[in-house]
Amino acid sequence: MGPRTVSINTDIGEGFGVWGVGDEAPLMDQVTAANIACGFHAGDPDILRRTCEMAAARGVSVGAQVSYRDLVGFGRRFIDVPTPTLVNDIVYQIGALQAFARIAGTFVSYVKAHGALYNTAARHQGQASAIVEAIGLLDAGLPVLCQYDTVLWKTALDAGLTPHAEVFIDRSYTDDGLLVPRSHPDALIVDPSEAATRAVHMVETGSVHSVTARSVTVVPDDAATIAMCIHSDTPGAVDIARQTRSMLEQNGQTLVPIGGGRHG
């Protein structure tokens, strides 16, 4: 397994109006990439601007986290959106974040789907194609974060886009290498030491143990990058991120932003 770059990303900026979020600076301090909600599942213009400014000040990459139009369900409900409409929904969200990133003196450097759209695009050709088409229309150089060997991964490669293999530090896996539903009793990994140990194992081996203790490949041998995700709403997210970063660095891994930029 050759040398590769590793980033730590988190879903962030996920308030809306009076339903704000707490101080996200401590979490932003620990990551190298920020998946910023673009308004469809969370995030209003004030939050988009503030979060982009936080990322820019730290040299953290800005990523567009696109979703179904589902504020009520926080984007975690499947919606059967026709492919042409979904393309436009995704273009709209990326474009909004690009504007606020530019104001903050930075730029959108990658795209990641959120919640139900992320999980659906792993299996659903139409919705995977919508994500790929939207990125291609705006900037085919933008990497797309997704799970290895899924429909979205293959569709991105076929279209000439660059998929980054994404793994989840705080979520459990099925035997198929996908995420177990959040309704599963063991869906979340909340112990910081356990999460950090899993992260190191995934970087070193490209695999993870599923909920049935099966070793599952989540990163291809030839992958140049690994994007490691921590959800901001996981209990203890800041401690998980801090311990994961520390353990990876102790193992000689330099953590980098996604798609350019710097991390101070």
C-alpha cells in the first residue's frame, strides 16, 4: 500500500435560524476539512457566511455538503427526486456555498452528499448520476467524497471525476462496507480511544471490522487519499477528533486539507 494523504472532515454549520448550533470552533480546530451544510438540510445564509469565515481563518478546506430539500427531516429521509431536479438542487447548493466561500477569501474544494442522499447514492444510479452531473457542470476538478466501490464511486470514475475514499471514524459498518442504519443499537462509536484506534487501523490496512466482526475493505490499495469523517452531532465529537488526530500524528501521518489550501 503506497503513501497517501489523509484528511479529517466534519459535518458543520448545521443550525437554522433560531435553531442555532453551539460553539463549533473547538471542533473546527481539530479537522482539516469542513463539510458545510448548504441550506437544504440545515444552514442559513448567516451560518454559511460565519462557517466559511471560521474555516478560512484556520486554513480548513471548505466542502459543499449537499442534501435533499428536507429541513424538517434534517436530510435523513429518502426523497425520490427526479434526476434533472436533483441536479439543479445540487448546483444551487454548491453555488450558494461558493459565493460565501469567496467572500471569506477561500473556495469550495470538494463536494459531499449528506444523510439520506449520501446513503442512497451509494446504491441508486439515478441519484448518483445527479451528483456527478452537477459537479461536472460546475467544476469537474472538484473531488467527490464517497464510499469505495459504491455506485457513486463508480459513476464518478466513469465520468472522469476524482472520488476520495471516505471512511467514518464514528459509525459502524455492515458486511457490505456501508453504514449501518442509525436505528441500529451500535450505529455510533462514541468512545474517543476506540474511534481513534479504528481510524489508525483503517489508514494502515484499508479495512474496518463490521458489526459482525468481519474485515471489510473500505479503501482501495491504489487510493491516493483517505477522507476520514466525524459527525459534529456525535456525542463527544471534539474529543473523538482530538484523539484521532493525535493518534494518527503519533503514527507518522500528516493530516492535510482536501483539494488544496493549508491547515495551520
